[in-house]
Amino acid sequence: MSEPFMFLRIPGLENYPHVTYTWVVMALLLVGTFFARQSIGLIPTGIQNLFETALVTLAEFMDQTIGHGGRKFMPLIGTLAFFIICGNLMGLIPGFSSPTANVNTNFALALTVAIFYHAVGMRKHGLAYFKQFLGPVWWLIPLMLPIEIISHLARPITLGVRLFGNVRGEDLVILVLLFLVPLFLPIPMMAFAVFTSVLQTLVFILLSMVYLQGALSDEH
């Protein structure tokens, strides 16, 4: 179903605004990165200060969650963080749509995380990585194997659905309020939506880091 009042409509993608606005988010991040690099100085100011503060905070968060060596996963976690927060907030602008309010976008992000952390685990532990699916003793394998498989398959589903449900719900509530009470009532809801957009970003990247930490753990 097409979204109403979209400023950007690409022929052939009228019914897929999440694709259009995914490209918009990527373009904004590329432009922001370009200008940040152009203004790099010994004393950060402006957009450089914003990016450095965000990256330092994220790096410390990764150290606490993943542990030593966790910062090497900054390209993945940082990209997820910036994309999700920009995608979440974009839906608060009239005429724009949150790409993260579409379950397909979120499943793509979650599936990327799932494939990545399994690849990281296999690269570090080799075939021993699969011991975590078998349980602590051999006679529990018939019970533990299906449980672990279902658990790992459910991770990308829950990641995607959680983000989709919260962002889509916020966008719909704000849209309804804009129609019913177009002046002041939607403002508190939009302020709350900014808070939850940041919170949902933190939840997504936190769970991604927890999965990475589990894949890197020597308890296999």
C-alpha cells in the first residue's frame, strides 16, 4: 500500500517508499561523512564534533558489551546505528517515510547481523563453533539441537519485528494526531517519538553486540 503525502516518488517504486527513503538515508549519511571529512581539525567543531562524540560513545559502549577487540566491528555496528537512527527520525518529518517502519528493511538489517555473527564465530572457533548447538553433554543433543536452531532463527525475526512495530506504531499515531488535532497535541508525541527512536536504535545495536559477544565467547 502506498503512503500518502510523500514528497519523493520514484516511478516504479510508488508502492515501496521504504526503498526510496533507504536511498535518501544513505545519501544523507554519505554527504554528512563527506563534509565531516572536509572539516577535520585538531579541535573538533560542528559536524566533526557531532560525529566524533557519537563514535567515541559507541566505541565505549562496544568495549563494555563485546569486550576487548570489539571495536574492530565498528564498521557494522556504526553503520547500523547511524542508519537506524536516521531512518527512525525521518518518519517524523511530514512528507517523508521511515524506511525502518517497513518490516522488509528491518529483516534485511537483522539478517545481515545474523549472517555476520555466525561468520565471525566460525572464523574464530572453526567447527567447534557448532558445539554451542549441541548442549553440554552428548545425550542432550536431541533436545538441545532443535532448541538452539529455533533460538538462532528467531533472533533476526525478533530484531526486525521489534524495530518495525515500534517505529511503525509511532508514525501511525503521529499521522492520526496530525489529522485530528493538527496544532499542539502531536508535539509531545513527536518528542516522545524522538526518545523512542534513539532507544530502539540502542536496543537493536545492543542485541547485535550481544550476539557478536556470544559468537566470540570461548565457551564453545
